Amino acid sequence: WVDRQSNDLSVVLRFFESVLRTFGALIFVNNVWSGVLFLLACMIHNQFSTLLGLLGIGIAYAVGILMNVPPDRLRNGVATFNGFMVASFVAANAEPFHGVVWNPWLLFPALFFSIISTLIKIALHSVLQHVKLPALNLPFSITTLCFLASQGSTVTPLFPADLFSHPQLANSSTQTYAGSEIARAVFFSISNIYGCDNVTSVCLAWIAVFIASPLLFTMCLLGSCTGTGIAVVLGVAARELATGMWSFNSLLVCGSVGGFFYVWNPFSCALAIFAAAFACVIAGTLYHVLGPVSLPYQALPLFLTDAIFLLALAAYKSRWFVRVEFSEI
Amino acid sequence: WVDRQSNDLSVVLRFFESVLRTFGALIFVNNVWSGVLFLLACMIHNQFSTLLGLLGIGIAYAVGILMNVPPDRLRNGVATFNGFMVASFVAANAEPFHGVVWNPWLLFPALFFSIISTLIKIALHSVLQHVKLPALNLPFSITTLCFLASQGSTVTPLFPADLFSHPQLANSSTQTYAGSEIARAVFFSISNIYGCDNVTSVCLAWIAVFIASPLLFTMCLLGSCTGTGIAVVLGVAARELATGMWSFNSLLVCGSVGGFFYVWNPFSCALAIFAAAFACVIAGTLYHVLGPVSLPYQALPLFLTDAIFLLALAAYKSRWFVRVEFSEI
Amino acid sequence: WVDRQSNDLSVVLRFFESVLRTFGALIFVNNVWSGVLFLLACMIHNQFSTLLGLLGIGIAYAVGILMNVPPDRLRNGVATFNGFMVASFVAANAEPFHGVVWNPWLLFPALFFSIISTLIKIALHSVLQHVKLPALNLPFSITTLCFLASQGSTVTPLFPADLFSHPQLANSSTQTYAGSEIARAVFFSISNIYGCDNVTSVCLAWIAVFIASPLLFTMCLLGSCTGTGIAVVLGVAARELATGMWSFNSLLVCGSVGGFFYVWNPFSCALAIFAAAFACVIAGTLYHVLGPVSLPYQALPLFLTDAIFLLALAAYKSRWFVRVEFSEI
């Protein structure tokens, strides 16, 4: 009886551990203590969306068990982190209901889209694994774009979503960037991954990455700088630059190529920075293309850039680039 | 000599049989008598487009023989039903020529796009079979979008197509739905598959599905209800809802997942309804994205939803979901 | 020592040979003397963009060596011709800098996007080879669309690109085409491939194709005629038709299907012409879809059409169509 109980307890503990690991999976970290910091950072910013996000993890876990997903993939969070991102995105991006943020009706779209994102994850994984490509947060991007767009042209949506409005282009060619805006962009880019844009949360997130892997931290920082630099070259609006929305994809790309998928060496480092630059160019491309339909580019540049670079590096087994082998990605 | 003649006769009979089966293939039915009813339903509505559609089947059959498509795929109609849909769509959606519906010049685009849709079908099948995914009516969607869009921005098209105009969004948030509109939406959704929106045709089509398989009929009805319900949640215009254009993809998805691809059980039934709900969300997404270029979403939600759900269910062989094995899909 | 030197010399010669072969790879020609004529044609039109294009070849070659691309693919130019196209496109399509065409700063985007296009080429090749599909100039299309679009919605781009503006649709339905416009369209379509629209360059290009293969020349001419004919049927603006921008994809499709990928016979010839017609329809489709975001369709119709037809023909090994086997495509 004691055994049974301790077994039950360990199941519960393992579940909580996997929930914490899920938080790290958003940024290629697999570490419980980093997870605690990420959870804290989210909680500080917005309790409602974080709680819905936790529910999203739970539902993704349940769907994973129903669909027979290998326990490993559930335990390290790669199969469930999209559920978190989707549910908390839905909670944070729906328009307030009569001014009330804690709108209980949001439970329905949050759970619905969490389940969908988990199914899309499994579907994509089953195809992409043939070319050794991870689905990353492509399911999150697809699902949230469906959430936003499906209510964009209808008359009276029950769950109105906050469409992304592009700023009017200034006529003058005198866009300048203050140093503080650029520094803020580099620092705050991580906030777009966890959806929490206050200084404390951002500091906690950076610290969480650092304690998991100083190398990953460095590559992420380099990526953030590169993305911000390219955004300046592209001449994006200073107001947008400062939110970090132009550099978070570069951050993730640089971190994943240089600090996760490939063994670090000067070549892979240079390539990671190059990839980060291209991620920002893709962001600009999608920004322009999705403009007329008022949709954000979400994390699509991350997936597209990583897909190109991982496929190109895997094609002919160049000896300068050595891929880290994972059992599960 | 008698043998030879009876052989010739049986070839002709087999061809007619496969033509009738083709009509069922649009809605996952493989039954000659249902085919007769579907043909009747189409004939009642629009003789011209039905005749062009029959020609489309013939041409698709000929292309299939030229390209060496296995006889099985031709006989049960899966390789030819896109030809029917495309040709009859072209005939029905081109603007009348000096007010005349029976425009003989429409033969050219109808045959051209029928051939193209058959080639696209073969091309897609050769790729998608690697992941055990059917092409369904994706060739129809691609081909008809090409037909519509290629003439959308040109000055004086020879075959002007009827672009899809989105209704102006009402400013008031007082969109309400009469019970009759909702009932009509559920009932008429099948009319969008065969392109015939009169009561008699719709009744014939439902009966044809029922005599082929009461289970498929039930799942289709459930899908149509689900799609209509989600469309109400999305708040689409009542006028559009009543045409059934928001629920026919859900109908097909629910029918295919719950009544065709998977052995029916409470789990697959629940999943089919869930998939039907998502198909309507994808319809809303495409409606918003294709709005600026005045294109309809055709049957794209069917393919996208079925692709996600079939891939997800096939990924880890969950014991709750058992796929029906076909020699040919 | 003499051996060593002659070896070095032969390496340099081989490099120059592969540069010349690269020019032919744009139009399915693999011939040094044709390459000389193509180079001449480009030089006559625009020295700056040609020089940057040559640099693009060099950088693509270097990336190819770093990524361990098989020497064969580098030598016959299939791995490097996208580098040329991208670099010269960037040089030719960026807005003049204070009226100066020879803008040295354009080196940066030209080299950046050349590298990217080479990586995309390798990535696509590694996936598409599983279905025996060549990537053709899809990398060029993707990369240049990224170059154009990424600067389309930003406030003050450092390298402003020349977006493609669609002509206002005439209200009258009296678009007529002079015979000279149609003849010019057929003749000048090849100019869109090499980006040089003066008569001498165009003549040189046609001659270069002819000396490489009279069959290819004939099929290209047929394709150009077909594309122009379909464009007239679609009713495109006469001013656009005359530039050949509506027929160059058809030219390439007809040349590739009828004169390169398949053994010539009446069946493959008819199919090539049919494919050329469809390429123009896809061009019209993309023209309409990309209109709201002011992007050109580049060579996307070539890839899409060739993909459909190569896949369809390969699916069931019809005896009417025999594919030429290449070691490298």
C-alpha cells in the first residue's frame, strides 16, 4: 500500500516536472529550475493567461496519452509546449469581455485550440521526422493564426480576437533609432516568446536561460543583437523595434542553430548568426505579405529559417558542422 | 463474334458504371444507385454544367488511360471525380455570354481544366501516398482557384469568371440567426458539394447518401450541424450561413473521418465531430485570408483538416482509432 | 613543380568553365560556348548587375565547397546559377542610390542573398530528390521575393527595392493587341530570364540556345508562342504582354518538359505545349494573388508547373513518356 501510494505520488511529481520542463521547451531549454523561473516570469505578468496556459499543458498531455505519444516526448515537454503557448495566447489576445480580463468563456477557445495544436504537432512530426526536421512551434503559429483570422472577417464573433494593425508608413525618410530603443529591443526580444513584457519577467527569463546553458544564453543574445541590427537596416518603425517583436525569431534561430542543434565551433557560430539575420528578413517578408489581412507573423520565421538551415546542413554531411543527436526533438 | 460483342458491351457498361460511381466519390460513397440519384440531382439543377461535367469525367478517364493509371482507381471514380467537379464548376461559374448560359466556348476552359485537375490528382497522389494521405478534392480546389484567379486581374478575359465578393461587415453587433436559416444551412450544406441548390436536388442527394450507408449519412448530418454551429459562434453573415457554404466542409470532414476512414466507435465519432468543428475554423481563416483577392475557399478546409487528423491518428497507432484499409483511396 | 602549376592552372580553367556552364543552366543548356554568348548578352545590357552576378556565382561556389556539395553539381552550374540570378537581380532591382546605379553598398544584399539562395537550393534539393524533382530556380524566386517584400512595408529601408506595380484595370473592354506587340512578346520572353531587354542581347540569347540544341530552341520557341497565346486569351494588358513577362515561364516549361526532361516524341511534345499553357494560367493566378502586396511572380510558375507534370508523368511509368536520366539535375 505504501508502495502504491509512493508510486502515485511519483506519477504526480513526474507530471509536475514535465510541466516545468515544458516551459523550457519554448526556448530549447530542458531544465526544471529554469522552468520554475519561466513560470514565475509568466505569473508575474498575467495570471489569467498563465493559468489557462497550464490548463493547455494538461489538455495537451491528455491528448498525447490518448494518441499514444511516446512518454519521452511528453515528459520533456516537446509535445506539450505548443498547448501552453496557444492557450495563453488565446487568453491574452482576445478582446476583454465588458472590460473583464478574466473571461470564463475563453476557456472554450483556449482548450479547443490547445487540442488542435497538439494534433497538428503530432501530424507535422510524423511527416517532418522523415527529413529529421523538428516541428518546433509551427503548430502554435498555425493554430493562433487560425484563431485570429477565423474571426477577422465575420460580423459578430463570440470570441473577438485582437488583430495586428500595421503602423502607417511615415512619409519622411527620417526614421532614427535612439540607443535606448535598440538596447530595449535586444533585451525585450525574449519577452515575445513568453508573452510577458515587464522588466522583472524579462530578467527572470534571461536568468533562466543562463542557468540552463551559458552557451545557449550567449547565442540567444547574439541572435537578438543580429535580429535588431537587421531590423534597423530594414528600417522598421522604432516603436515596433523597441518591443523586440522583430528580433525574437532571430534570438530563437541563433540559439537553436548555434546552441542546440549543432556542436558549437566558429563555423556553426558564424552560420547561426547568418541564420539569425535571415530570420529577420523572413520576418520582414511575412510582415509585408500578412499586412493586408492584419495578421502577425508569429514564430513562422523561426520554423522556416531553421528548416532551411537544418536541411542544408544535413544534406551533404559537411565536416564543419556536426549535428547533436537527440532521441527526441 | 458474340463474345467479342458482349465484351465490347461490357466495356461500355463498365464505363457507365464507373461514371456513376464517380458521382459518389465526391462524398465518399461508392455505389451505383446513389450515383444515379446524384446524377439526377445535378441534372434537375443545371443541365449544361452537368453535361460538361460528364464530358469532364470522360476526358479524365482518357487522361487516366494515357497516363497508365491503375484500372481500379479509374473504375471506382477516385481518379476522375475531380474532372467532373472542375468542368461543371467552370460551366456554372463563368459569367453568361450575352445572357446565354449554354455558351459553347466554355467547352475549352472546361476541358482544359479537367485535364489539368486529373494531372494534378496523379501528381499529388504520387507524393501523398508516401504518407498514406488521399488527395481528395484538393486538385479541384487548386484548379478552380487557378481558373478564377487567372482572370481576376486581367483587362478583358475571354472567359470571365464570377469572383467571390465578401459581404460588407455590418457595423452593428446585432447579427441574429432565425431558426429557419440555421435549419436551411444544415440541410443545404450538401448542395455546395454538387453545386445544386434547389430543394429537390438536395433531398435526392441526402437520400443517395443514406441508401449507400446510413452511418455515413448520420456522420454527414452531424458534421453539417457542427459546422453550422461553429459558423454561428464565428458570427458569419446570416445570408451566407443559409447557403450552407460554411458547413459543407464540416459535413465532408465528419463523414470522412467518422464514416469512411476510421472504424466507427465513440472515440472516432467524437474526433470526427471535433474535426468538423476545426474545418469550419479553417474555412473562417481562409475566408479572411482570401478576402482581399476575392477568392472562395472551395474545398480546401476538407483537405487541410483531413490531412491533419489522418496524419495525427496514423502517427502512433493509438488503439482507440482503427483505420479502414483500402486498396485504393 | 611544372605539374603542380599546370594543375593549378587547370583548377582555374575548370572554375571558369563552370562559370560559363552556369549561364546555360538558367535555360537547361550545358554548353560552354552558349555560356559565352549568354555572358556577352548580359554584359551588353548591364555591366554592374552582371559583375555582381559573377560575384554571386563565386560566392555560391564557395558556399558549395564549404557545404560539401558534390563537385559535379558545382561544375555543371546547377548548384550555382541561382547565386548569379539573385545577385544580378538585386543589383538591377534596387532603386538607384542618389541616381547612381553603381552603388557599392549593394554588394552586401547581393552577397547575402546569394548565400541564402545557395543554402535554400541545397535544402530544397535534399528534400525534392526523394521524389526526383529538381529545385530549378525556386531558390531564386523565394530569395528575391524575400528581398523585395522585406523592404516593402518598412519605413526607411537601407536598400529600397523596386516593387512591382500592377497596372490599373481599364474600364473599357476594348483591349486589342497589335501584331507587333505579340511578335515582340514571343521574341522578348527570353529577355526575362537573363534580365536584359535589348534586341542584341535577346538575339544572342536565342542563338546561344540554338547552338546548344536546336530541339531545345524549337521547344522554347513553341512555349513562348503558347504562353503569349494564353496571355492574349486571359486578356492581359498589351504593355505588359510586349515585355515577354507573361511568356517566359511558358518558354522554360515547354523547353524543360519537351526538350530536356523527356525524350522527344509527339506525345511529350503535345504535353509540353499543354504544360506551357498551364504555366501561363498559373502566372495569371499568382499575378492576381500577389497583386495586393505588389510582388512579381518571378519564376514560380516554372517550378509549380514542372513539379505537377514531372510528378504526374513519373507516377505510373506510362510508356508514352520516357524520362531522360541524369546523374545530376
